[in-house]
Amino acid sequence: MKSAFRFVLLALVLVIVAMVSGLTAMRLAIHGQEVAVPPLVGLTPAEAERTVANLGLQMSIERQYYSPQIPEGRIMSQLPLPGTKVRRGWQVRAAQSLGPTRVAIPDVTGQSEHAAELNIRRRGLDIASMAEVEAAGIPADQVLAQNPPANAAHLVAPKISLLVTTGVAPQDFVMPNFVGQPLGSVNRTLQDAGFRLGNVSVAAPAPVAVGEEASAASPSTVPAPAVAQAPAPSQAAPAQATPASVIVSQWPAAGQKVVAGAAVSFEVR
């Protein structure tokens, strides 16, 4: 009985020892792959890359900023911060110093987008972002504002953001029905609404059937003797539209969407 109890107790102790050993080995394996991020500020990119490579880390320079304290070409900031525990293979992101500001910010407001971009890049600067806005009364493709402003002091990044105007979208209208109205009043309505009068054509008169013309004469009427007449002209002069002419059709048709300034054509009679 005592032998069995000793055997069970010994087995339990061995299991506990095995679990503790496994946990310890796992913890050492995990933390053995961690390293502390070294300080990189003030180093050259080549020195910083060698420093992190010796610890199994990687480095990338993602930004460039002006700095009156850090010499040009040296690392001025890093992420993660020095002393942070990271796993091997982690990438350290850094920003490089451009040294003190040596360029004046040009005033590009009022210039076209293309001219402003040339002016900015000629000074060794770059465009950070460009936004567009509709501005009534201001021509399209014109720089309305910039950030930083012209001749700004304490410049941080060598980039300028621009706000450029775009053309105002024309307003949509629904074409009304002008059929049956006199041309003169419709023309005034179009001009007041900002539209233009397009082509105006006169509809040809409807032909009269021979039978209808004969039936119009009284049956008791005796035909008059033929009288010599001058030959009719081969083609009658075309009719002209007048303000009193009545509209019989229009284009665009009633109900269609049109923009301000569009031309409207009519056929009148």
C-alpha cells in the first residue's frame, strides 16, 4: 500500500517538474527572440542600418523634415522609441533631417495649377496634397490658397498643399412646353432664363386635295371663259418667321433636361 502511494506521489512530482521545465523553456524561447530598439537619432542612415542589422532588425526612412538642431542627412526621429522591446525582424521607421530651412516658400496663389507646380518644384519643394473647390466668379484651374503661406517661417516639411478652383457645374432645367405660343414672347422668356434662341424654321403649308378644291365651287356656277394670265413663278418666296408666328414644334422637346445657356430651336407657322 505504501509502495503504491509512493509511486503515485513520485509520478505527480515528475509531472509538475516537466510542466515547469516546459513553461520555462517556452518563455526563454519567446523572450530570447526579443531585442531592445537602439537609439538612432544623430546617426547617418548607413550607421543606423548597421546598428539595427546587428540586432536582427530592419530600418526604413519614410520622411524628411527640416530641423535646426539635427544636421542634414542624419536621423532626427524614430519609431519605436529607443528601449522598446520588439521581436527580431521588426522594422524601425525613421525620419531624416534636411537641416535648417534654406528655401523661401513662393506665393503661387492666383497661378494656374501647372504654373504653381513648376514654381514649387523649381525650388526643390514638393506638393503634399491638392484639393479642389467650386468658386463662383473665379476662373477654373486657379490656386485659391496654399499651406504653408508664402515666406512662412519655421518650415517643417518641404511640401506645400494647394487649393485649386474648378469650373462651376451648369445648372440643370426641365424644358417647358412652348407649342402653341407666339415666337416673340417665347424668345423673351428664353433670354430672361439664360437660354439662346436656336434655329427657327417655317412649317410648309398643308397641300389641298383637288377634290376638295372642286367641291368648294358652287355646282350652279358656270365656268368663266378662260382669260390669258401671266405665267406663275416657278417657286414662291419662302415664308419668314415673325414674332407673331405660332410654335408648332420644339427641340429639345418638353420635359427633357437642359443646361443653362443651351439653344432651343423651333418650327413655326
